Amino acid sequence: MNRVNTLRWADAILDDARDIARQHVGHDGTLLNGMELFYVARLVSAASCYRSAGLTLLSNRVYHFARRAALYGTSENVRDAWESFDRLNAAGGCPI
């Protein structure tokens, strides 16, 4: 697979994770039980694809995002997490 297709694939997987965060959340913004594994798997897959395409910084950010999701599972507000992730990427700041 060439770099452009790898990036498209990574973007599609990341969009899938975002869709999970939109569709499978409770009223408090946290993931419903059982969805965290699917969610984290999508984030890790997207990060891996970004790394394969040579976008190490973005890959590290997505891995960091996945790590937080794995750590906090259903207790983190995923809506807020996505807003922070989007702000971070728009500003070019450090993920830590």
C-alpha cells in the first residue's frame, strides 16, 4: 500500500473511533460499557497506520490518546477528550 492510501486508511480508522465516541456514549459523555475495547483498538490501529506513513508526531499523539482511553476506560468523558485532541492538533502543541 502506498503512503497516500495508508493515510486514507488511517484517517478512516480514526474517523471510526470518533464515530464510536459520538454514538456510544452516555449522557455524561463517557463510553458505554463494552465499547472501550473497540474504541482503543481503532485508535491504536490508526496510530500504527500514521507511523507506517511516516507521520510519527501524529502517530504519537494518537497513541497517547489511545493510552488515556485504555487507562480511564469508561470513566473519561470522550467528548471532552476529542475536543482536547482536536485543539492540540490545531495548535501543534505537545500531547503531555
